[in-house]
Amino acid sequence: MPDTDVLPLRLNSKLKKKLDNLAKATERSRSFLVAEAILEYVALNEWQIEEIKKGLREADAGDFATDEEMEQTIAKWVRRAG
């Protein structure tokens, strides 16, 4: 069994009721659902922060898109939107 810690958590009553309903519908415990939600939140934010840091390192190194690359990218998205 993985090493785990207990984390006290306060939820407003509406959110707790929604969590209870989801737990019942999925046949999972509230603890399981909360742990999964936190895991996804942390993973997403770690990824986002790393991408921001990567972009800042590229910018600090002067690694920018050329005007032509930007025009091509904009044209691609305009075509998709049209």
C-alpha cells in the first residue's frame, strides 16, 4: 500500500452533496474522488508552470518565432475558424 497522509478538508454543504452524489453514482468513496481530483489538478498545474518556465527560458535566450512563422500560424487558425 502506498504511503498516505490524512488531510483535513472543509467543503461547503452544496459541494459536499455533489461529491456524495458523484461518489454514489461512480461507486467510489469521497476520499478516492477527492484524491483523484487533487492529483489531476496538481499534474495540470505542474505542467502549466513547467511550460511557462520553458517559454521564459526560450525568451531569455532570444528564441522567438519569426514574422513569417507567426503569419503562417495565424493564417492556419483563421482558415480553421472560417
